[in-house]
Amino acid sequence: MFLVAGEALYDVFPGAPLRRGAIDMRAVVGGSPFNVAIGLARQGEEVALLAGVSTDPLGEGLAAHLIAEGVRADYLCRKPNPTTLALVALDAQGLPRYAFYGHEGADVALTAQDLPAPGAALSGVHVGSYALVRAPAADTLAQLVAGAAGGLVTLDPNVRPTVEPDMGVWRRRIAALIPHAAVVKASDEDLARLAPGEPIDSVARGWLAAGPALVVVTRGAEGVAAFTRAHALRLPAAPVAVVDTVGAGDTFQATLIAGLLRAGARRRDDVAALAPAEIERILVRAGRAAAITCGRRGADLPTAAEIDAVAG
């Protein structure tokens, strides 16, 4: 079983203004790790989500949706804290801007007592997004990753400055996690925030020197760049008529993990041993999956069959 760890929340999309100052809103389950777990389940992987989930009505909805999607609830940790809300505004190109409400939310209330017991049978661990920088969850996820070092540990910084505006905090937390990771996937926006002005290749090589076997940088319409210690790959973006890009990075991440698992990568050394052609195949599939999500409204991640239909 693969374990995804991090936040679970509701994305709230404001609609058109109503009469007398009211505004219509649409709330949709979300959160980057939450989406990645669902994406893996939709691609047929056995997956569980380690997350703080509120006992409030919104938390009940999150838990019910995960279970309905086939995500195992073994590590859902019910908390009295409220459910976090992320207000999402889309620009003319469908790119989202986020504002987060719930600084003491259930999703950042994870503690060491919520971690899997030592020796739990896990095929890998993924962590990412703002739970990486918000205590106590940040300390808890750091402990989880350190305990899984050498295995298939994947990391997606998914930097959210509206949650933690101090990039120094992000840099310190990510720098402590990278030596334990097998794979780091980041967007070019993440790199621009973490290392402004530094070339992508330089950032990737620095991370590789710290321990990971593979660094992947998604670049939106510019495609994807990937780096191992011996090779560099650059692939074009899959064609798509963009509706919005919400969930595209999470789709790419879920498909990347699924591809690694299907290639037999269960440890960092397994990732290091993958041939460039195999890495390219995995990345092309991940890009096609992300394009499917970009062509739909919201974080509606594709199934394996939908990805296969595009790939075929």
C-alpha cells in the first residue's frame, strides 16, 4: 500500500454576485495530497491518505468521498479542529490563485502519535504542499519521511505563499526533506519562489547532490524537464484546450508515482536504475494525464482507462 500524507480541505470557487451583497460559492473536496491519493486510486493503485480530517460536517464529507473513491481510511486521523477552506479564483487563462482559511485546521494538526506503526507494510510515501511548513504537521511529516528514507519517497513542495509567506521557512523545511527523498517533483513556479533567478538545471543538480535519484520540473505549456545524476530530459507539453489548471500538478504527481510503482521502483536505488527511456515513458504518460485534467473543470483526475485512451 502506498501512503500519501498531507492536507485535506475544500476548494471554494466564488460565483457571480447575487442580490444585496450576497455571493454564490461552490465547495469541492481538495488539497494537493488528497487529490494525489484519489488520482492513485483511480489508476488502480492501493493507496491510503494520512491526514488530519475534522469531525465537523465538512470533514465527514471529506472522509466519505475518499472512501467512495477507493482510498483506504486506515490513517485518517479525526480531529476536533475545523476543516480548512481554500478560496480559489481563476484568471482568464484558467490559472488559479488561492487564499486559505483555517490556520488551526484539522489538516495541520497531525502529530507523531498519528504516524503508522514501525514496520507498516508500505510500498512508498508521498508528501507535499503546505502541511510541510505548518506545525505540528510539518514536524510529523518530517519524521515520516526520515523513517522511510531509502524507500520510494516522493516530494512535491507545491509552495503556497498565502499559507506561509516566508520563503525561508519553505527553504529550510524542504532542504531537510530532500536528502530522504527518492524523487522530487516541483513546478517552475515553485523554483522561482524557492530560488529566484537560479536556472532550473542548477536547482535540480543541487537537489540531486543532496540525495534524490530523480528531479522533475513541470513547466506548464513549456513541458517538463527531468534530471538524474547522468541524464537530462526535456519533453514538450501534451496538447490541450485548457479549461483550468486546478489539479494538473496533482494529476502529474499521481501518474508519476503510479508509473514508478509499475516499473518496479520501490526504493531510491530502483529509481536510480531506471533507463532514460523508461523515465521518459513515465513522464509522457504523466503529462498526458495532466492534460486531461486541464481540459476539465476543477481537480477531476483521470482514471487509468482514460489515460490509456489518450496514450493509445
